[in-house]
Amino acid sequence: MNTDCISQPTRDCDDTDEPGSSAEGDGPPEPADRPTPTPTEILIQSDCFASDRTDLLTQRIAKIAAKLTRKITRIGIKIVGDPEMCELHLRWHNQNSTTDVITFESDTEGPLEVDMAVCLDEAERAAMTRDHTADEELLLYAVHGLLHCCGFDDHDDQASAAMHREEDRLLRAIGLAAIYTTDGGEA
């Protein structure tokens, strides 16, 4: 979801570092018979998010990463507010709006190092319209970004539906309810 930057409140977060890699793209999925190792490192950075919330998000992302078809050696996530997400969205996608997640990957072949920015303000707005928490919405954004790195895209209705089904499958596989969809339809 993209929200116009001008209408967004400012969050009290001063950290302005960009997410790591500038390489971006969707790589092809690797063969299904390849083992799916867990990432060697998960780093979550935020000035706006309590450490207990970060720990739970890290644990959940580790479980999801172990179920992906691509080997991911490092996942770096920066939780940002609307102002920083607007800057990133403008810089990398030439869109003057906030968005839920922007993903950067190190390589489209071989093991991946993934960096992403996820927007807490966007997650809080989306969570208010759905029956779950902003933390669960942030997890959905992280899963969405990781799936882009595994070859999924959401540029048309059919691809988007397949991607959202995979998000829900992964979330259910780690013991959570579907976040994006309920009963096969968009929440």
C-alpha cells in the first residue's frame, strides 16, 4: 500500500541510515529439492521498536527463512517511520509516497544477503483495518520482501494472488494465522 507522504505524521526516529545493498531484483526460484538452510544472521534495527518486540520478530523471521527455497545468509531489517520510508521510496522507486516494504538483495544467484526497510507507520494503519497487530503486519512485510528475493512478484493479479497464498502458507507453517488473507480472500 502506498500512502502520499505529505499527509503523514512524523515519527520521532532520528536514524537515517539506508538499508544495505543497492542491488535489487527478483531471482528465479531454486529447485525444490535443494535443502533450505536457516539464515546465518538476522539483524533488526529500530529506534522506534522495543527490544522484546524485535526479539519476537527475529524468532519468527528465522522460522520463515528456514522454509524458503533460497539460501539466505543474512537478513537485515530496518524498521522505519513514514518520513524515512518516503525518502527511500522516492530514491529507489521514484515514488513520493510511503510504502510497506522495500527490499534489497545482494545477488540474484547463489546465497543471498537481504536488506529491507519496513514501515511501522504503514503497519499500524493496516493493522487497524485488519484483525491483528502491527507486529504481525511487520512480519507480513518481511515475509513479502523475502518472497520477492525467492522469485515471487506481485505485478499482476495472478502473481499477486500466488504470492499472498505463499505468505499465508508460510505464516501458517510457523503456527500463525493468515495475515494478508482470510478464507481465501483479501482481509
